[in-house]
Amino acid sequence: MAKIEKVCLQEIPEQIYVDDKTTNTITVIADISFHSLDIKLEMEYQLYLFVYDVHGSSDIPVLISNWDESKVHRVVSEQQSDDFLCKKRILISSLHQKDNKMTVVKSMTLNLGKITKNTSVYEKKFEVFATLIPAIDRASSRSEVFISKLAF
């Protein structure tokens, strides 16, 4: 199975603009190494990149993997839950990989909206969560939430 060796930003922005009109672009780099069986079987993966704003400690990401429809939910570890800011999905293949390594460079756009005048926020704590979902894996899904009345 392939492995994410490293996920990082090409350059950490000194400032991120907070308003309704300005977008902020970051470039995420993911270094991936393939197992020899990945190469032999010409495996395909979906690489998911999730960027979120961390409030306090990082929430625990729970992945519901379903190939190209995978979702991340979070288990909140403190009072405030983290905010997901953007998500990208990239199809990658081990086909034609000679040295068992691949680097994915992906631009991602963040739009943070306005912070109210009552708040004094001078910096934010962001994190990128990366995950690889192989073509041959388990598939999971959840229904929409539904409400039914109780009868007594």
C-alpha cells in the first residue's frame, strides 16, 4: 500500500486575509511513496486533502472511505469544533512510476469570511489532513439524518 511520506505547504503565508471578497490560496505538497506491489498492480488512489482551522487541540479525524466520495468527520476533543475550509480530491496512479515516489503539488483556495468587530483574533491555526484511499479497499457510507415521530 502507498504511504504519505510528508504533507506540507510550499510556503506558509505570512498573512491570510479575512473578508468576503478576498480569497487566499495555499499550495499543498504531498510526497507519496509506492510499495512494489502498487507498481506491479498499477494501483490507483484518491488523494484527499482537507484544510481546516484548528480551535484549541486538533479534532480527531474519522474517515468514511468510499473511493471518490470519501468524507472526513471529526470527534470534537474540546468545546469548539474545528472548521473545514476546503477539500481537494486528486486521482493518482502508480502506473509509470519508476522510482516508487511521487510528489503532488495542489493549490487550494481558502475563503474565511469576516470576523466580527467584537472579536480580537490576530492569528489562526491551520492544518492540512491528507489521506489516500486505494481502489481496492472497503467502501463505507452513511444515510442522511432522518427524524421520525414516536408513537406510544
